[in-house]
Amino acid sequence: MLTNPYSVRAMLRTYGKQLVTGRRLARYLRGAREPDAADDAGLRSARRRALVEKVAREIIDNLLVAGEENPLVEEIKEALNERFRSRLLFEYPFLEQELQIFRETPGGVQELTPPEMNEVLVALWDITTQKVDETML
């Protein structure tokens, strides 16, 4: 009986792929059954939270002030404006390190007081992390 070397190679390649897939599934099932799977889920959620916070920090530090046409930044600004019932402006003045927040009023633009600024920054952080978390996969 003659066998074609190509068909033998193809059969062995298919068998090897099935073995690798079987090992992966066994490893996955073993990991799912172990009690450490809860720790792994906690680790994944901690990594996700850290990534969400990193992206939120970048949005607050760079995009919010830059005034770019970013849909996520626009949603965050709209949520802040609704929450504080006025339009808020964010600026980094020339040669200064601290973010300044202004409120637009009928009488003109007013700088927020330190307690108001803290309240806005806390709300900004909450809204930004929530929006980033919703948009991440």
C-alpha cells in the first residue's frame, strides 16, 4: 500500500493543531475551576481600573483644555455643564502649572473659588472615569 507523503504530513499537521487546541481548552477549564479564578478576576478588574484612570487622567490633563473636537470630551463637558447649571471653561494659563476653571455667567467670566474648584474637579473625575469605563471594551 502506497501513501502519499503530502497526505501524511497534512494529517499530522491537523492532528497537531487538534492537540494544541485540546491543551488550551484543558488549561482554560482547569483555570476556571480553581479557587484562584476569583483572584484572577480581581486582578483583571484592578488592571482595567488602572487603565481607565490612566485614560481619564490623559483626557483631563490634555484633551479637556485643548478644546479638540472629541466626542467623549464633548459628552464630559455637557455632563459637567448640566450638573453645575452653567458653562465651565478650563484653561492652563501661560507659564503656570495649575488648571484654572472659569464659569460663564451673564455678567462675564468668573474664576471659581477653591471650594467650588474642588467640587468641579471631583465631579469631573467621576464623570470622566464613568464615561471612559463605558466606552472601553
